[in-house]
Amino acid sequence: MKRKILVADDEIGVRELFKELLKDDYKVSFATNGEEAIDMIEKDLPEVVLLDIRMPKKDGLEVLQEVKDRDISIIIIIITADRDLNSAIKAMKLGAYDYVVKPFENDKILKIIQNAFEKSDLEKTVKTLKKEITKQYSFKNIIGQGKNMQKVYEVINKVINNDSTVLLTGESGTGKEIVARSIHYNGHRKEGPFVAVDCASIPETLIESELFGHEKGSYTGALKRKIGKFEMAHRGTIFLDEIGNLKMDIQAKLLRVLQEREFSRVGGNEKIQVDVRIIAATNANLEGLINKGVFREDLFYRLNVVPFKLPPLRERKEDIPLLIQHFLRIFNKEFNKNITLSPKVIDYFIKYPWPGNVRELENNIQRIVVTADHNVIKLDDMPDSIKRMGEKKSDGIKAGMKLDEAEKYLITETLVANNFNMSKTSKILGVTRKTLHNKIARYKIKTRPKTSKG
């Protein structure tokens, strides 16, 4: 099917020229004045419009302004004469894609039209991707119906359409980034960018440049200007994950951005103003870090405008069957399988404490689907490491044991079961290596088996 072009020009010679030039490759319609152009744009929905500046009833600038006011998604190429170049520049500022000057070269105008259709295709692709992302992070994809998750939904609904700074807290693997993305993609900033920054994974020497950018030559290796994450997030949302890992000097600069909504790139003097919504997250106790003198109290209060804590999976066990089915759907589709879990396995999963939270559950469902040789998974089919933990858990974790004691026990037993391999242990627990190292340090767990001296 030929793609649609509208030519709006009151000169019959121009219309005849375009008719011959475009008839083989495009479906071309014509308008002789501005009012007719508007009517045909709304009726025929052409992808590209060739629009003359000087026309009766409504000129090209008036047509362009009306298209913009009505939020009609088309690409407009301005046709102009030398004497109207200033008007062509005004048209570009109003959103015209390009302009051609009469008399124009056929090859040049054909190339501009081709580029315009490529731009149209790109815009459609971006729009489709945005719809898919919005669908992916709709509320229905935050799995959970229990009372703890209902509180999460209530808070999200309160903040999605305002720009209040949100501080998400909770253990690793509870879904803080998913909640942050849901706030963004369901709110009034959803057409803007969502930029995620993992403050724990960026080296200290690079974090300022990553957040605020740098100018060429500002330090060794700065070969060109770099745009920082805050600039990238302009008119959207920036998600600062593991914010408790920021050093004090960066905290001070971040505080100024929160207060003034402006900053300078590293090595630059220009003040850059940004319009961003800030969502921060941490699995650390920021108030405890304040007491230790490693986190600024004034920054904490700036971030803690709307605080809420995501519950660990062990505190919403009623959601575990829903999550199991959710992840089975995803991984069965991905690996072209039809795996289900027996009732005993589901019951085992409900009783298991999941120290790595939802991420650990997801990792285990993926492993089960990938390695399964038959469709119904029974307890005997469970990965050995998980079965060992389950067996140890029944002996070692007892009613009345404190949460920290239970977590320390599970980490220790998983380390032993995997011969103190950090990578395997972190994968089984569903946490990052950094989180695992932090917990090992916190609980003072020995990471090497005891050896007897001969």
C-alpha cells in the first residue's frame, strides 16, 4: 500500500510538478488553501505534508500552528520562496521537519521526503515501545493482593501525579525499581525519560561525572563533553538506587540539586537547570548512617518527603502463589515450555523464608524451567542447593528465632553448601554480590571453612 502525502499549495504548477514526481511511489492528495489543508489532514491522515507558506484563507504558519494545537501527529515540510525564509525559520520553531526553497531540485526534495518517512517510522516505533513499557509497568504487573501490598498501591496512587520526592526502602530483591518505574509510567511524566542510576555500582571517581556530566578536558580521559544522568532525565524521572552508598561530597552536591534544581558539569561554569522528579531507594538504614556520620541529615530530610517501605516476601506469603504463576508464565513462554509446580513444591515455597525476596524466587523459577526434564515439578526435582537449605532450615531455624539470626543462618548454610563460592551463593539467595558481602560483614560470617592443622 502506498504511503500518503498531502501537497498544500495554491499554485497549480507546483501541484502538477509534485503529481508527476510522486505518483509512482506515493498516494498524493492536494489542497489549494489553508482551510482545505486542515480539513484534508484530519480526514485523510497523511503521514507527510508539503505545505506552502503563502496560501489564501490560512497561510502555512497558521496551518502549522493549528496542527500543533490539535496535537495531530504528522510531519510537515515547508515550501517557501527566498523572500519567505524568515517565515520558514518560524515554521521550524513551530515544529516543521524541514523546508525547501522554490525553485527546488527534484532529487533534493525526494531525499527530504524519504527522510521524513524514516522519521515517521522511528516516531511510531518509539511510541509503540513507550506503550509496551507503560503496559509492562502498569499496576497489574506489580504482583500482590495481600494487605501489605495494598498499602504499597495506596501510596503509589497518591504520588503518581505529583512531583514529590519519594524514598523507597526495603531489603534487596523486594522490587524497589519496579515500583519506581510504575510511579513514573503511570503518572503525568510518563512521556518523559526514566533514568535509573545504581549508585553502588559506579566507581567513586566517576559518580559525579555520571550524575552531572563533565566538560571536555575537565580531567584526564575527558576527551569530549559528557551529558550526565540528571540532564538525560529532564522532564522525566531519575531513580537513584542504593543512595546510601554515595560519599559525603557527592551528597552535598546532590543536596544542592534538590534545593536549586540546577548544577554545573564537572569542569564547567554553566548553570544547567533541570526539571526532574527524584525517586531514591536504599536497603540501608539511612538514620543509622546519619548517626555514624556517613550520611547527611539534611539530605535525608530532602529525600524523605514521601517514604515507604516495601515488605519482604516472608511478610506477604499470601502473594507467593501469584508470583509463582507470574514467573512461570514468563519463563514458560521464553523457553517454550509448559512447566507447573506440584502442590507440595508450592507449599514448600510458601514456607521457605526467601532471604533474597522476590528476586530469589524469580531466579529459582527460572532455574527450574530451564533445567526441567518433565512438566510437573515435584520436591525431588528441586535444585540440590535449595533442597539442602530446606532440610537445614527445618533443623536450624526455629520458632521464636530473631529475623537477623535466621538470615545469618541461611547465608552461612548456603555458603557451606556451595563451598564458599560467592557467585553461586548470591545467585541462590537472589541478591547481588555486593549485598551478600555487606550481609557477611554485618553478621561477621566467616567466609572460609575451618581447616585442621596437622
